Amino acid sequence: MKTIDFASRSPILTMEGNTVFASNGNVVLAYAISLPEIHSLSETDFEELHATWFQALKSLPTGTIIHKQDTYRKKAFDTSALPQHSFLEKATAEHFQGRETMEHQSQLYFILPHNKGMQQSKYCNPFLKVPKALPKEQDDRLQHFVRNVTDAVNYLNNSRKFSIQPMQSEVFEAHTHAYFNGFAEDMDTDILLGSKGIQVGDHHFDVLAINSELCFGETVQSSIPNPSYTSDAFSFHQGFIDGLGLTLEEDHIVNQILYLDDKQKWRKSLDKKIEELNKSSNFGSQNKVVLEKVSKIRDHINEDDQSQVIRGHLNIIYWHKEKSQLESVASKIKATLKELDILPYHPKGAVRIHYFLNSYPCHAPNFSDGDLYVTDLKHALCLFLNTTNYQSDTTGILFNERVFNIPVFKDVWDEQKKRIKARNFAIFAPTGEGKSFLANHILRQYFESGVRLVIIDLGGSYTKFAQLYPDQHAILRYEKGQNLGINPFYITSEADLDPERLEDLAHFLFELYAADSPISKSQSVALKKLLLAYYEAVRSGHSLNGFYVFLAEHHKALLERLNIDAVHFDVADFLHILSEYVDNGLYSFLFASSEDQTYRLEDKRLIIFELDEVKDHKELLSIMLKLIKTAIQRTIWRNRSERGIILFDEFAKQLKFGNVLESVEFYYQAIRKQNGAIGIILQSINQLPDTHTSASILENTQVIYSLRNEKGYKDLKDRLNLSDHDMDQLRSMQNDLTGERKYTEFFLKIGKEGNVFRLEVPPEVYAAYLTDGVESEAIMALYGKYGSMEKAINEFLTQKSTTT
């Protein structure tokens, strides 16, 4: 057993920015890679990434060594970064605290070896020091190397699918310490190297490697179907060796090391090797296999002018506190490789030590010919890992990623508009798939982050959620024969009667008068003159009925005094139409209130209009939407710097009413002037009529949520221009409502970026979102008893736990 005291054998001589000058004379340019999210890439995406890597790396100087190192470590999820102010936020943080996940760091190193030639000896001391001073010719060589690497990195960064940034010196130093400290975080330790194993602190290490052409099967490709999500109907792709990445779920490092060689040199070398193998092919079947593989490599090089010969080495270093568990980890790795028709090499004794020590970037040039396979660069790049964990934004709505159900923030507001120009959103899902549950989840978090919400609801889905905030919400519920207490004519002072108020009031009256007809400029000017005359003549108690009476009594004199020609405004027709809304008219009860009650909404951040009673009445629903619009304009949109969301829920049936759809479109047009967003919830996208108005709504909706739909997603694809991979993601969705971790999956697309997320919530949140059923009724009964929704939920969960 040999011990290495790493503290006295640092492999780093010095660092300048991301340039590492190793003690053994090698120079390393270190970069950190931000990769695309797992599951976010299509088969075509993988092919494009493969081509990008090839174009970037193929022209690097001969002798360059490229080392891509992907480190995966088990971690307990820390919820300290999650908001924990409200009852539901605290419950969420407690629910996910300590959940096991995998941390992934992807790093790229370009190495200029001190010696131009390969190591002839199979083993050498990786910590051997060389003179510190670099000769002049070495300095010139380094500058040429840096320029070429910089060009390659710039090309890679043009791909837009990932980014490569220079690694900070402290990050590289921390990674070096972690590697040679066995990834122990609570102590410094020694490296124990023995013929029977490697131990660093409490961790035992082992290695599996691909170090020969004989390790590979017939085919290597940039991607393969993902067995977990692919079906007979579609192929959902993953990277060729993605099974060695996040989903391995063990502490491990994947090292891919490429040595860029001289093509002409290798062509001659291969010709010579083939000649030798031809002479000995009759002396064993193994020689025949090698001859066939080498001949294929030579033929490929001769046929493809773009080919780049490399020598490569891939290994997986894995570790565990229990030495007995290493065999189990090895079995997982070998099973994954077997599915790829790859047979790994399991080094023992000195070779294992050699692979472990020299898989550190500064030591990568120490691999010898016997450790390397020979192939084309395109072949080797198929073995790159090109995806990583779901990426959490710094702010946003908390959902769950698809691998470990860990919470991640997705910024669906996009304040800086980096992904989207319009933050309006739509939720699509059939009955029973949980669209109201998802809407509750989104809106609750928006509310708790300071966004003001207006929910126009025809289903009563948000009452329980609202009761958690007793002083901050208002529910205005329409009841037959009653009004909502909204008086569009009400003003508190003459200062309220500015041009904008007159425009809004005129627009409101025209919607009552001729909702389906275009209004001319002359009609608009005439009505505003009449309105202004009414407010000048009548100093208080303004209402629709008052304006109607005033106009009926004085219209002849008014038209003459205000120079309004009868051809510009038909007062008799106007009064006839509006008679339905005044005195004893059919809908006069809607405007019976002379005082305006919307002042009650000014300090409320959650306002719910429940219109269930009028959902099947075209005329009443249309008028209600017009009244709500005036209330929103008067209160909620008064402060344009305040973030706000207006949600239309359960509007599927009503959207077939043209005037209702026109009212909804108004909000989409008006929201452009506000710091806000519009949301709609539909069972199917086809519930939006295929009209110009609907097309305008969809064009201005750039955040899409879709839950599972057994009938398929063709209509979504056609009307939202979804990509083939979007469709594969949609079809791959699976819910688990019976397992230990219950969740539903949904597809989220923000602008051009799409992926499948999960929704797993703690029991407290689940109870708060329930919209119907026995359990919901039980919670509401407890709320009636205690007057506190938080106490009602806690009591319900206590009772439930004692009966199960």
C-alpha cells in the first residue's frame, strides 16, 4: 500500500486566469460547460451538436489533448434558497428538504503536453516536477495553442445550445482538491494506493475503461432512443452514452480524453499494421477481428476528406463508502454499456492506479498507446455527454424536474424578455387531468411573489386558495337578479373625468349599443360630447340611468348646441337599445347601483369574479365582462408599474359567443400597455374558434402549458406550430398518482424552449388546491368551524393521518 500526501505534491505550479501551468510542465486551458437540459434535445439536435463539436475541434493543432470531464455526485437537496414566508411555501421547503439528487459539473480542458511525443512507458509518476522556466520556443508554441483553442471555443459558443466559459482559478483549484481528496467535504485526507484497491478517506474507488478498438461493437452514433419514454408510436432520443450520466444515480466521473494526431502519419501506420495483421490473421480469430476493424478505420480515413484520426480513452471512475457496493455500481455501468454493445476493461493493480491518477486533467498526457483506442474524431465525439440537469432560473414559478422531482424555478414572467415578447399564457388539458390544480399552483406563487391577480372564473376553483389570505382577497360572486356593485359612470371628483376616462366610458356604451358593429370616428366624437355635457349639467349621482334620462329629455337641444348632426349619431336608436339596461328594462338590475363598490378592490391583490350563474347566458356574460373591464381599468391598471395577471378560467363553452371572445381579445390588446399577462384555461385548443380574433390571441400567447391528453396533440401542433420534438415530449408524458411520490407531468414551452416538468406538492398544498369532492367539502367545513384555512388544512391532514 502506497500513500500520497497530496498537500506536499500539488500538481499545479501556478494559474493565470483559466490557464493552468502544471508542475509536470503541461499547460491546461480550463473551461466550464453549461449544457442543455436532459430530455430537451431531439435526434436532430444531437446530430447538430455532434457536428458542432467536430467542426470546432478538428482544426486544433496536432498533439492537442482534449479532456472532457463530467462529474456526478449524490447530493441532498437544500431548500434554503426556496421562499419560506407563507404557510404553503414553508410546507413545500420542508417536503423537499434532503431529497437525494445528482449534482453534475461538466468541464472541458485543452492540454498542451510538455513532451510532444506520447508516453512510451505505461506508467510514470504523474507528480514529477519539471523546471519552472519555459524556453522561448515553448512560449511561442503556447501562444499559438491559446489562439487556436480560443477560436474553437468561440465556435462552440455560437451553437446557442450550450455555453463554454473560462473556468475561474479558484474553481479549478477546488476541483483539484476535491478530486485528490476523494470528494470528502468535511476533512482533508490521504490517498492510499494498493494492488487491491484505491481508498481516499472514507471512499473506495474503482475504474472501468474503454481503451481499445475491441471494446466497441458494430455501431456508435450521436443518439439512441430513450427506453423509458420511447414507444411504438414515436422515438424519444437521448445521447449515446447518457445512461452513464445523471440516470446512473451513483457517484462517478466520466472522462473522455482525445489525442489529436497527424492524419498522414496514421494512414502510414495503419497501412503497416494491416500488412502485419494480414500475415498473422491465420494464427487466431482475434487477429482477424482486429484486422477487420483497422481496415474499416483506414478505409474511412481514405474515403472521408473531413476525417480526423485520434487516439481516445474513456473511463468511468466510481466510488462508494462501502467497498462491497463497488461491485453493484460496476454492474450498473456494465449493463448500460452492454446495451450499447460496448465491452469495458476493468483494470486492476497498477493499471487501476494509473487510470485514476492520470484522469486528472494535468496528468492526461500520461496515458500510453496501450491505454488508447484509435478511431476517427466523429466516432469519438459520439461518446460525449451533451445534457445535464434541469436548469433552475434565479426566480420564477416552482415546478419539479423530471429525473429526481427536485424543485426548479422557471421564469415564465421573463422581465427582461430574453425568451418571450409576450408573457401571456394558456393551459390546455381535458377534464380531470388537473388544469385547475396547475393554475392554482402557478397563480398562488405569482400572488405570493407580489403579483396582483384577477381571476374571472366560471367554476369556483379558487375559493379555498383565496381563503389562505383573508385580508388580501375579494370575491365578487354574481347572483341572479343582483349586480356586482360596479357603476362605470361613478367619479369621485371632476379630476377623474380626464380624456382617458371619457374614452373608456364611450367605448363601454358603444359595446352595449352596437357590440357587433364598427364605430365611426364621428359617432365616437358625438358620444363623448354628450357625455361631457351630462357631467357638466349633473354634478353628482352619476349612473347609466341618469345619463339615459338626461339624454332623453335634452337630446334635441344638445344636438343643436353641440353641433352634432343627426347623421353622425342616431340618438333615438341609441336610446332604444339602452332601454334594456335602465328603468324596468330586462337587464336594468345590473346597473341599479348608484355608488361604485370597486373602491373595495383597490387594496386587494387577489380578486375573483365568480360568474358561474351566467356561464350559459350570452348577453349577461358579455355585460358582466364589460363591467369587470371597467373595474379593472379603474383600480388594477391604475398603477402600470405593478405586475398583474388576469386569468379566464372555464371559458371553453363561452368562447363560441362572438361578443365574449371580442371582450377577451380586448384584454390582450390592453395588457400590452400594462406590466401584466393574460391567462386562459381550455380543455382543447379547438375551443378557441378558428377565427382572426383567436389567431391574434394565440399569436400573443408565448407561454404554453399542456397536460396529458389521451386523444393526442395534433391540433396543438397545427395551431401552435410545435416542433416534432415538442410532440415527442408531449407524447412521452406519464402521470403517477399511486406511487410514493405522486405527480402529474405537463409540457411547458416558453418561447422556443420546451421541456416536460412534473408537479409534486406536499399534502398541505394539495389540500389547498382541491376544487371538489368529499375531501374538499371536509376542508371547507373545517374552515367554517375555525375561520382559518391554514388551521382547517392542518386539522384535516391530522384527521386523515389518524384514519390511515
